[in-house]
Amino acid sequence: MNEELISKKDLLTLTGISYGQLYRWKRKNIIPEDWFMKKSSFTGQETFFPKKLILDRIEKIKELKDDQSLDDIARAFSDIVETPEGNVQLKLDSVEVSSHTKTIFHKLFPLVKENQYEQYQVIALLFANDWLQKGTLTLEEIKQFFLFVETYKDKLEVNETEFIYVRKFGIGTWILGRKQATFIDDQDAVLIRVAVLSYLQSIQK
């Protein structure tokens, strides 16, 4: 069954929060970016949210915000990955990510504290760890992947994104694809093409 959605306008009215609060919580990653879904409406494009998840999350934020800072609240949610369907709830410490993978990541991003990762960083670590173990990618290609995800983190939508890695004439390229909307030259050797949502579901414990 598809998740029931609620429009931004109705959400603000129902919860009594302001536009500014909503987007401040988004910037802090207290509300995951992929819950902000653009859809066509009779007025043009409108933002919708997974109704149950967003209402539950806002209720929790309201309970916490008088006693805790936004940074503390963000840390409380930072190790959870959720999709609008609500069928992926994954903590990084619930799966094995090797110290080797974490070391590569933290040498690139030394200011990021372990177990305070943002959602896209959890996804990147899980993906990189899996493909390192398979021996498909080199250390340099993993570094390029981490930097690539950091650069395009605002474009990463769990429900729609594919990680694609192709090689042509010995040169590798990372691509952030979209389901049914990515076209790759037949002459390119596609080494990896993974739908992020399917990948997370496949490794969920």
C-alpha cells in the first residue's frame, strides 16, 4: 500500500509550525531531505511528505526542543535511515562496516564524528564497505566515490537514486542516476549500477 502523503501547506496548518522551522529542521537533518517530495499539482509543483512519518517526527521534535538544542536533537536522529515508505530503519552499528572503510572516509572528512553521521554518509559507508569487500573497486575509486557523494549529497534521493560506475578507455566515472531516466553509452563498461533503496533493503538485518 502506498504511503499517505500530506502537502506542505496542510502540514504547517495541522502542526502549527512555521515555514522557517520546517526548513531549519531540514538543514539540521532532523527531518530527512528525501521526505521533501516534489509532485505535480493543479497549481504547479508542490511539496508533499509521508504523512505518518513526518507527523510522528514533528511531535518528537516538539517534545525535545524545549530541553535540547537542535544539534542535540539532530544527533538523536543521525544514525537512523528511513524512507518515506517507512520500511528501512537502519542504524550504522547494526551492520558491520570495517575499520578500513571508516579509516578511508575519516581521512577525507576528519571533522565528521563517528556515529554522528548524516543519512547520506551512512549510505555511502555501507555502499563503499560492500564493494570494497567484493574487490570490485580500488582504494582510489572508493575515495572518488566518497568525494562524489559529498559533492552531490543534495541530489541524493533514496527512493529514486542509483549509484552507477562506468569505465571507458580505462577511465572510471561515477554517475548519480535516476530510475528510468539515466542513459549510458553502450560503449561504456558499467561495473556497478545499484538502486540505493534496493541496496539498503537488501542489507537490512
